[in-house]
Amino acid sequence: MNAPIDDVLERTREDEWGRQAAGRSGWAPVREPVYVWEEPGRRQEWQEQLARGSNPDRIAGGLAVFSMGLGLLQLAAPRQVAEWAGLPEERNMVNLLRAAGVREIASGLAIFAGATPGVWARILGDGMDLALLADALRDPRADRGRVATAAAVVAGTTLLDLFTADLLNKRNAMGPDAAMTPTRRVLGERGTYGSGFGGGFGNQSGGTHEGMGNTLFAEDKGIEIERSITVGLPPEQVYAYWHNFENLPRFMLHLEAVEVLDGTRSRWTAKAPLGMSVAWDAVITEDIPNQLIAWQSVEGADVENAGIVRFQPAPGDRGTEVHVQMRYSPPAGRLGSLVARLLGEEPHQQVRDDLRRFKMLLETGEIARSEGSLDNKERSAQPPRKNVDVPDYPATPADTTPADTTPVAEAPGQP
Amino acid sequence: MKANCWMGKKRVEVRNVPDPQLLNPRDAIVRVTSTAICGSDLHLYNGFLPTMVKGDILGHEFMGEVVDVGQGVTNLKVGDRVVVPFPIACGTCHYCKRGLWSLCDNTNPNAHIAEKVLGYAPAGLFGYSHMMGGYAGGQAEYVRVPFADVGPMKVPAGMSDEQALFLSDILPTGYMAAEQCGIQPGDVVAVWGCGPVGQFAIVCAYLLGAERVIAIDRFPYRLRMARDKAGAEVLNYEEVDVLDALREMTGGRGPDHCIDAVGMEAHGGTLEYAYDRAKQAVMMESDRPIALRQALLACGKGGTVSVAGAYGGLVDKIPFGAVVNKSLTIKSGQTHVQRYMKPLLERIERGEIDPTFVITHRMRLDDAPLGFGIFNDKQDECVKIVLKA
């Protein structure tokens, strides 16, 4: 029963951040300090390492400049280049050379973005050039001698590119600190550092999450959200308020209603884009008083979802940290969520705003409203018209664990 | 009711708009008897702050009579005369409890906008753009005041509107600016900006024990007010080299503390001003920190630069090396007005401060657009305009 939750949500984002901080090789003990005069070999090692680190980048930089220069030449004076290379100076060839020029410039720039992929782009380009030249050898209009020379030059460049790529490979394998240049940080370096963070932790190649997709959401990994807020009340009060699920629509504006059916089961209705409505039943899968509530939607839900909300004491006198981790599969899968996003729905922001309203409700007994943002629509900051329905303020429910709304700080002017 | 509405860059109009309604249990409605135009309103007027919507009611310095209260308000009743602080604060969140009222967590319904720009969202403000909450402001006949059991302060019968009005914003702002310097006996304080906040900063610096206060501006009429009414020694930065003058006036030490009461629309010597204006034009800089740069360079070693001026976004070319190598402290913030209202009210009652000295013009609400014009252009020796009902 708990398996989906354990697999899906047990690893929090904070765990991930911590793991990534440790680096590719995981947590290793801090190394003992080095007495350089006791280890003469070290200085030699450093010199070699520094050279190995910077040399490939220097060469790659040189190749980049060469690429861009050549590309510029091919783009600006293709006929001249054709003549030098012994290629027939006809229109097709001129266009081909221009295209090759663009490609050269692009691979030159690519090297600045990331040395390794840039150099490989060059190698591919070299291959194309060799093919072009080989083809030209069979053309009766070509100057064979010059074509052969050009081919030799390109072949030489290719060897240099391959050599540089090899050096870069060796350098990359030495670990993240090996490169001295800043250009290393971008594009393609994820492979070196281990699984990227950007894809959301459901998509990691870390290996341990293989089981995730199969449990709850067969094909679609769904949308994952993790957000937190601090509420200035003890965990008992915060937990109690949240546990009464019928309170949730008061601050979760997408919910229309929640009906508690029995001890663990409840029925939820929510607003969907374009004025539609979705519904599902959910069960509580784990419930540790004053600590956490885990839930999961039941088979046949319009929107499959599962999540955990944790309540933990905040440091000092700050109250309770509420951490929500949830995952849901919107109707119509990824396409549905894309459409929703285009219609202005942003689930991560919504959850954050829901939590903010939760905090307002518990700390002050009301949710802040301004003339300029009534109904969460932007309008000018003027009072709304009378006799035009002002959206109903969600009434404070009878069983709200009362936030002590007597202002703790001294209100000025009080007698 | 009539209200002064922002209609676009350099355009405000007094229009007929609906009267406010109670929206939350802890709201109250106040009938405005006096309100004012603030220097920070000019940043909205001149189009420097984003998230304004045509029709927004401006104004955050106001006072008046309570005409309606929500069920959650027990300390005020209809008829009470109150002055209202410009930050809206709940009184129960972590920041309010620590006296950091302008950082309230719970009063900005548009917190998600502010977060994107600032990292975390501060309190909602009256009449100060949607990023700061989208609340209707106080340059109107009536205002809805949220958390009315926390903010508004009752005004004693013997005190006139003009004596109490500035407790809503500028007097506490000048006071906080001076207080944040940590003035020790014998200290010399330099104040950039002789607008109303600067004038009050001078007065409060003396109250807090400064031995000398040197004020800097370029308008002779404002410098005259600073010298005659606030008691400062004055410098006109268009006539003298301020850094030089400050150094020699203080026996080579420089001022012990500096207050920036100018903010993001600073004006300066030709080249620097041109640079900042150019950058603003191509959106590479949003604020002009000319006074701030000067203050950071001019401040004596180990001093505090207290930033009372309003800034919204990004500034360029800040001499941060000066900050680090002179061990400077920078303190700033939107005023935590609620903290200062009562103590300053008492000082006014005891005659230690007369805030009315900054008022140069009294107008009706209908004249607000004209008022914005002369205030912005510093015409007719305008320092502070009070709009009366």
C-alpha cells in the first residue's frame, strides 16, 4: 500500500541537493593536508596536471579561431576559396562553400560554449569536407593537384582535431576541477558531473529511480512539485487544521470542495482550465499525528495524484515548517499540462501561493485581499463596484484551530 | 467618491470611483481628512516602477475618521480619528513580531510578483503598484484599511491634522534613517537630499545626539529650509565639490555617517547623470544611484550609510570597494512605521518636533494633478503638499 509513496516521493529535493553537493564520487572523507616538502613528486604532478588541464583548451581555442576565420573566408569569398582548392567555380559549389562557411563559424563558436562538443562538431565538418573533396577528384573540371593538396590540409586538420578531442577526453576524465577555463561549465558537461538536476528528479539517470514510473503513472511521469512554507504556530495546530481536509478549499483556490467520506477516504472536486471540473477519491496511506500525512488517489481518478505533507518544527521560535511533496498526472498527460500552462496555470507557483494563503489564514485568520487583485485577476487598484458581486470571502470555518490573532507586537495607539 | 488615479506616465487624474467596501473581517473604512503627496509617489508618476495599472488610486500618507469597521476590529469604533501607517502589517507573523512591520509576510496578495523581482515579498503598501499588493491608496475621499486593529493609531484631540499626518510615513522615515546610523555623541552626519524626508532626517539626527548635521542639495530654497528650520549646515553640490567640502569641514575625517534621502531619481553633475539616464533609457539600469555613490565615497571610515531613499531595481557602478575597505555598514529598508508612531507622537506632544515646518502648499484633492506637477518640477518653492478634504 505504501510502496508507491515510498518509491515516488521518499527522496526529497533536499536529499538530491545534498547528494549533488557531494560530487560524482559521493561523500568521501576530507583529505589529510599535504606536506609538500615531504613529497617532491607532487610538484611535478601539479605542473603536469596544470598543463594537461589548460593545454587542450588552448588548442581548442586556437581551432575555434581558425574555424571562424576559415568560415568567414568561405562565406565572404567562396569563389576565391574554390579556386585555391581547385574546385569548379560553379553556382552549386559556391553555395556549398558558403554553407560550409556557416558551419565552420558555428563549430568555432560551439567550441567557446563547450570545448569537447565543439571539437567534435569540427571533426564532423572535416569529414564532410573530405567527402566533398573526394567527390571533386572525380569531376573533370577540377584541378586535381590542388584538390589533392586541399584534401591533405583538411586531413591534417582532422588529425589535429582528433588529437585535441583525445586530450579533452583525458582531461575531462580527471574530474570536474581539471579544467582551468570557465567555458567548461555549460552544455554537455552534465554527463561529467552525473545526473542533471534540471529534469526533475523523476528523470534521473542515477539508477535508483527505475521503479518509479511503473508504480503509479504507467507511462507519464506527471508533474512533481515540492514547496514549503513556515507557519508561526506549533506543529499540532498546523497538522490539525490541514488534517481536516474540508478546510483545504479555503486556501487552495483550485479546489472546489472536499468531502470526507470516512476515516481515510475523501472525495475531491477541483476546477480545471476552461471552466471544467475534475474529481477523484483519495485515501490516506500514512498518517503520523503532528508529523505527516500521505495520500494517494484511488483507481479511476480524473487526475492521478499522490503526495506527502510534512510538519516539522521550525528553528527557534518560528513555528512549523510545512513541506509539501506531490506528484500529479494532469488529464491528457503532458499535452494537457502544456495547454494548461499556456492558459496561465503554473502548478509550482499555485502550490506556493496556496501555501502562502494557508499561512495567512492560520496566522491572521484571514487571507489578504487588495482592490487590485480581487478574484486573483488583475484590475486597477480601485474599490469594486457595489452591487457587483465581490467574491465571497471564505468564511473562517467553525473548527479552525484558532490562530491567536491578538497582535503580539504592540499596536501603536492602544490605550 | 473622488480619487486621484494613475493614468500613465506623468499623468494623474482625479476621477469618480466606487466607494470602498469592507472585504475582510479586520478591515475598516476611513474617511480621509488630510493626505499628502510623497517623493516616492513621483517614481510612480515618472513611470520608473513597474506593475502600475491605469486607474490605480495613489497615495500612502493619509489620516481621517473611521466610518465603518469589520467584525474583527474591536479596538476602533466609528468616529475615531486615526493616522494610518503606509505599510500594511498583520501583527502576528514572524517579522511583525520582531518589529519589522514593512516585511510582513501576510499582507501582499501579489507576493508572487514581488518574489520574482526581490527574492522574497515584503508587506503590502497603500497605493504603490501591484507588486506591492495592488491596494487602493489614500489620495481619495475614503480608504479601506486592512488589519485596522494593528496599524491605525488614534490621534489625540488637541493635535491638528497637519501635526499628525506625517506620522504615516515621512517623519518615521527620517527618524529611522537617522536611527539606523547608530549616532554616537559628537558624531557628524551628512544628509543627501533636502526634501521632506531629508528635512526630518536632519531634525531626528540632532534629536538622536548628532553634534553636526551637514545637508546637501541643489535647490537654494530647500537648503534655506534645511538651515533655518532644521538647523543644518548646508552645501549646494552644483556650487561645490561635496566630497572635498565634507572632508575639510570635518577636519579631514569625513562625516561619521551618511544618509541617502534622495533615492532612485537622483540628479547629478553632468557626466554621471548623463551616463545613468542613458542606461535607464536602454533599460540597462533601472535606478540612478548618484547620491548613493557619493555617500559611499564620502562616508568616513567605519561609518554607516543609511539609505532612506526609495530604490526599486538595479543600480550600476556602486563603489563597493569603498564599502569594504572603509568598513562601512549599509542599512536600509522601507520604514517600519508602526514601530515609531507612538514614540514620535509623544515627541510632537512634548514640543520636541514640529513636523509642520515642511509644508509649503495646501490644496484640495481636486488639485492633486497640479500638485504632482509642481512637486515633481520643484516649482514655486514646493517642499511638501498637503491635500485637504
